[in-house]
Amino acid sequence: MSAHRQFRFGVVASGASSGEEWVERARRVESLGYSTLVMPDTLGPTLTPIPALGVVAGATRSLRLGTYVLANDFRNPVLLARECATLDFLSGGRLEVGLGAGRPGAEADHRKLGVPFDSGGVRVERLAEALGVLKGLLAGETVDATGRHYRPGGADVFPRPVQRPRPPIMVAAAGPRLLALAAREADIVAIGALPQEGEAGLRRRIDRLRQAGPDRFDRLELNMNLVAVAGRLHPMVARSGLDQEQLLRSGSPTVLTGSPDDMVEQLQRTRETLGVSYVTVADDFADAFAPVVERLAGR
């Protein structure tokens, strides 16, 4: 394994009771030393990511802004590229674009939009085409494509993003096809391992990334999202019906227990053995996890 990347940390946030609260939350995340504020993409009771991140851009100075992750089938990649280019420009180059092929159980969102929830193979194929269009446009190219799903002609974006050659792209991946796509195309990979699979589940997916893209693997930043901090479960996990004691005993790197010193040691071990250096936590955990961020961010 190559030299370790420095640790960085992000907060996953999706809503607030008011615009003022949303701004204060973002500023709090920045003040605690987190690198990013990232947002999920659903048609449920959550803020829509692009405009909400635009507000954060104007209210913060160093905090990077990310999507965690946009559902590819919800947006045309040319229009998405234009929105991302503008957000990167207005934020002074702080955008990270996260994309996925659609989360499990997203059929209800597709029904609301009136678009089909296609098979996994079709959705991954469509995401692969979209990534080609998006990456070209964000790099300042004029894009012509003749794919099965997207056929833009003479597409471009204005203004061009601040980041060169383009803003970083995250791909969320759990299954073999998405992991192979992420290995080829992503800068950051959000690894979707189930916590009940323990460390073996995360390791298996990382090994697939390495096998699918051996020439690019050392350039990938590996991300995991914590499901428990100091024994407290992520709200969505707590509501899922999974056995809490089993999760806490799973040995998954996404389950951190004990004191801040204990959690620091667990994360250092995960980076040493698996190469995971980018760690995200739910907004509910941001304050409790802050002592770990203070110890490890940038190290």
C-alpha cells in the first residue's frame, strides 16, 4: 500500500427548521474542523442539495461542499454539470460532486418523478455515460456523445469551475459493477459496506476496487460513513430494526466505540490496514465526534 493520505472528515446533513438554522449549522461544522459538509439526495423531507449547498457556500469560507450522493437518474448530466460548475465558481472552488446509480429502496422517489426504476445493470450503464459527459464538461471540454442514454451535441458549461482540471468526483459503490466503474472513473469512492458484515465486508469491496483498477487504485481516496459513534447508532440504523448489540459487536470499522482515544486508535488502524482516510458522520454525531477530528484532521 502506498503512503497514507491525510485524514479528513465530513458531516452528512440534510435539513433544518429554518434557513438561519441551516447557515448556523454549516458554520458550526466548519468551526469544528470538518473538511466537508455533504448532503444526500432524496425526494423525502430533506433539503434539495444544490441550492442548499449554494447557501452554505456564501456562509462559509473553507468548508468544502459535497453531494452524498446525487441520484444520477434524477438529472440530465449537462444541466447537472452547469449547476456544479456554477456552484464551484461561486464557492471559490470548494465543490465535490458525489454520484450514485440509485440507492436501494428508492422506488418511491422514482414514482414521484414518474420515471422507471430500472434494473441495476441499466442504472449503472446510465451512470457510466453520465460520468463521461459530466467529467468532460467540468474539465472545460465541449462534449458530443452518442451513448445509449445520453446524446448531447456541442454541450458546454459557463462559467468554468475554479478547480483544475475539474472538481473531484465521488462515486458511491457497493456491488461489483459499481465498484468497477468507480475504480475506472472516480476520484473518491464512498464504499457501501453493510456494518453487520464487519471488517471483512469493507475489505472485500476495497479489494475489488484494487483488482478492477490496479493502475488507479493508489490515486483513489476511500470514504466510509460511520453508523455508530461512541456506542450511539446512526438514527437511520437505529430505526432499521437491525440488532443493536450485534452491530456494536460486528467489528465493522464504521462502528466506533469507547473514548475519543479509543476511536482515534480504531481509525488509525483502519487507515493502516485498509487505506480509508476520508470519514463522514451524521450531523447528529458532529459534536461528539469533534475531539477525534481535532486529533486526526490533516494528519
